[in-house]
Amino acid sequence: LLRQAGERVTPVRVQVLEVLISTGHPISQAQLAGLPELAASDRVTLYRTLNRLRAAGLVHAVEGIDGAWRYCAHRSEARGCPGDHPHFLCLTCGRMTCLTGQRLPHVDVPPGVQVQGKQLVVYGRCAACAQPKKGREARAAARGRERS
């Protein structure tokens, strides 16, 4: 994918792209930094790598209402997170989910305006966090899934 996009293939770019593809949903830089396979990469390297992958069109970013940017890989050969759809953010566990079955609405803008992006984030509590009986266990399990 890196070569197809005309990007240099570096170990960090390969690792970040592999993690984003295998995760399958948007994940923050802080969450990426906490993964064992990226432990050797510092924050600045991860930041630059994510921005480079985004500029190359291999990754898109979504800002949650919590202010954290989450990144998701574009997979050309499989149905992944290609962008142009809304996302759901759980306010309890922080997991963001792609709502790929829906497209973002068309927005008419004034003539001459150049749109650089659009996003729609729906937020609340995910099914695991919303279950009152499971309480902490559900949230802990959801956070565990996020880290894997």
C-alpha cells in the first residue's frame, strides 16, 4: 500500500499501517502509542507517521467530541473504513466505531468554497457500557477490546 501510494517504506510506517488495518476501527495516537508493537516509537514519530499516511490517502482521521483525533486505514481490497461515513463514539470507554452502512449527507456550500473535509460523530454509550448490570466489568472489557 505504501509503495502504491508513492510513499517510502519504513519500519514505523509499515507497523502503524498494519496496526490500523488489523484494528479495523478508528484509534487515537495515544492508543496506538500504548500498543506493544509500537512501544519503540516516540510520540513525535507516531504523529508524523499518521500525518504522512493521511496525506498519502491511506488513512483518514476523525475528531471525537473529546478532542482526540482517531485514525483509520483505508483498505482498498476489503470493506474497511474508507471514510465518507458517520462514526459512533462511546463516551464511557472511548471506542469509536465506523457506521459504514450510512453515508455522510451532501452539504451545499457557497460557490467558490473549497471543502477540505466533513465528518459526523454520533456519541453516547456503546452497548457494553450501557448495560447497567455489568457496570465496571463491561467497561473494562470494552477498554480491553480497544487495546487489542
